Amino acid sequence: MAEIDVSALANAKSAAEVDEVAKRLNDEIAKNKGKDPPKRKRIEPLDEIRGICVLCMVCYHSFYVLGTQFGVEWGLKFYTFFLPAQPVFAAIFILIAGICSRLSRDVKKRGLLLTVIAICITLVTVLLLPALGFQDMQVWFGVLHLLAASTLLFALLKKVFDKLPALAGVVVCLALFFLFAPVSQGYLGMFGFHVDLPEGLYQTNALAFLGFYNRDTFFSWDYFPLLPYLFLFLFGSFMGKFMEKEDHVPEFGYKKHMVPFGFLGRHALPIYLLHVPVFYGLVYFLRALFSIGQ
């Protein structure tokens, strides 16, 4: 709905003027009722940085498939080369998703969509890919599972987060991210602080979505548990509070700088989803046709 100027009502000097101004305001409200709010201008660098991250993820996954499933030696070498950088571009991707959750017009709807997609990914990688000859490709709680859960949690608790100062939220979430970063190693800690967690948490895989799992029996090719990555997502959401008002973003933030990467970033979800089955299908076809890597 368009913004209504109520200053005239405050400046009215008589009952007749109050009635006249109130009638005009009611007419404006009725006129604008049912109209969608104006679209927020797109912050182009977010798309462009996300596009770079998506491209890195596509390369990383492709080299993994080539090296481990297709038996291509140079693919495995490139995968090993990319391995140290993978947490970096994945973390940036999650951070931007948190920022965009704050700027989204319907964050709950997006969270539900991601949840459906994440479930489908698990079903395909656990049931279909092994039947096609691909082993060790199952995804139990990957990056899209994380984004789905984080987005829904943010949607449910948004009113609570709205009451918190943005700066305080940024500081607290960043501290919690580093505090919970070593959860998978069995402890909490940062900067010399160290607390061992109960071993019982790591005897089952039921809590793998949180970061607690049995190291001998659990495997997920793509794995991003809620601890600590939920706090990275929320860190981004509080950063997004600074960008909610358009005048808080410099003018260059609304201009395109790297068009190809911006395109990838705007279509990150379909690209992320399609590159996997397309590449798997291509590899499966080549394996069947040339008997390579059998």
C-alpha cells in the first residue's frame, strides 16, 4: 500500500478541518487498498557474488563426480585443489541467503519451497543414484537442507528478531558461529575456551542435522548442519536489517557490475539443482557408452 501522509491531520485547527482531512485520508486508503507494495530495488552485488559462489560450487561438484565416479585423474586433482576453498564460497553463499531472507517479500513461502526441494534431493541421492551405479553420493543434510530449515526458523521467529538491534544480532550470531564451529569434533570453544560435549551425542545419527553424528556410520556427501551454520545464516539476516531501507545502500549497490555472474546469482536455485542431474546423466551416459571408469 502507498504511504499515506497524515501530517495534515495533525495540523488541523478545527473539528471541520479534522473531518475533511480524515475523509481525504480514508479516500486515499480505499484507493490504495489491495495494491501490492512497491518492489524493492535489487541489490546487484548480492546477485553477482552469489553467482560466483554458484559457479564455484558447480565446478567443485563436477570435479568430484569426474574424479570419484568417472575415474578421471585430473578431475580428482582439481577437486583436491578446490577442497580448501569449498567452505569459503559455501559460507558466503549461506551468508547471502541470510541477507536475502531479510529482504524477501515472502520468506515463509521460500522456506517451504526449499524444504520440498531438499527432501527430493535426499530421495534422489539415497535411492536413485545408487541404482544408477553412483556410490557415496547420498545427501542427508546438505546446503539446501540447511537453507530450508534456517529460512523457516527465521520466518517463524522474525518478529522476535525484529526487536533486536541489528548490531547486537550481528555480534552475537558471529560469536555463536565460532563457538559452535567445532561441534562435529566433539567440543565447543573459541579463543582458548574449550568445553567437551557428552560422547552420547555422537553415538547416534538422529541428531546429524544439528551436527552430532557417529563418525563410523554417518556419511553425507554434502553436509551443512544447523550448528554452526544456522548462526551464519542469522548473521546475514541481521546484516540485511541495514539494507532494508534503500537509502542505507550506496548507489553503486543498485548498479550491475558483473552481468554474467549477476545472471547466475539471480537463477542460483535452478542452476544449482539442474547442474547435478545433468552432469550425473552425462557421466552415466558416457560410462555406459564407453565403459569408462567401470
